[in-house]
Amino acid sequence: MIWQSHWNRGLRIDEFIASLSTRKAEYDESMASFEPEAESLDDVKVWREHAFRIGIITEEWCGDAANYLPPFLKLFQTAPGLDVRIFIRDEYPDLRDANLSGGKAKIPVVAVFDADFREIARFVERPPEVNRWLSDNLGNRKWNQLSPDEKAVWKPAFLAKGREFRAEAVNRLVRTVDNAKAGIEATT
């Protein structure tokens, strides 16, 4: 498996945060202000007992990553010993290419694996609710088709919409892992 072949070279959360240059304050503020739900906190602490691993593909310049990764990282930090590895997308082109979504290299990717590196849950780019909001508001145009001036006008609303769904994105991933965990436990 491609994730497993790169695993030991991935950055730990503290190493990734320390490596940030242009968005460090943004990540720090976002992590400090996010409060995971108590149930999610309890659930993620059980993950390390099952030797679950979390692999993340990202880039510092990515706005979606800056918006969604800090809440995931804060949650994962609440479970000391949880094996989280972060891979910078362009430094691992084979990992990037093996994790395309709709034929595109979307980031961030947050993938949860069981002890045997079988993927059991995944978050990619942004919540579906935010994609629907973009479609509803931009019509047939895509974000990358907007002019810089149009992006400047839309960006605050886009980021605000994303913040509305950060907790749901985190909780959805936790519920997916917990459902998979229940299935794993039922077969053992």
C-alpha cells in the first residue's frame, strides 16, 4: 500500500505546525478556537487502542486545508499516541496521484486506516454542504474560473460558510470511523 510505504517519512502534527511559514498564526488561532464535541473526544481516544492511523495530504497554501485541518488536528492531539502522519502533497506525487478525487488532486485528504492499513474513513477537500453552497451561488462557474477581484469578494463568505461546517466535518469522520470500528469488532 502506498500510504504504508511512505508512513515513517510523514510529519507528526507538531512537526507540521512548526513547518508552517505563511499560515502558522491562522492554524494556531483556528486550533485554539475550535472545541471538539465531548463525544468525539471520547471516541477518538479509543482509536489508538485499535491502532488506527490517520494519514493527511495537504499543502500550506491551500485555503480549504487551512479552514478544515486545524479542527481535525486539534481533535487528534487529544489522543496522545494516536499515529497521525502529514504528507506535503507535492513532495509525494505518487501518494497524491493515488488519492485523486474525481480525477483531481484535491486537498486536504484526511484518511483513517485500521491496523492493517485498510482505509475505513476519509474526508476530502471540504464538506459536501459547502460544495452545494458554492454551486448554488456561483451557478455553472467554478471557483478557479473566478477573477482575482471576484474571489476577493466571495472569499469571506466562502470561508464563513466553511467555518459553519467544520464541526460537522469532524464529527462525520468520527462517526464513520466508529461505525467501521463496530464492524471490525463484530468480526473479531
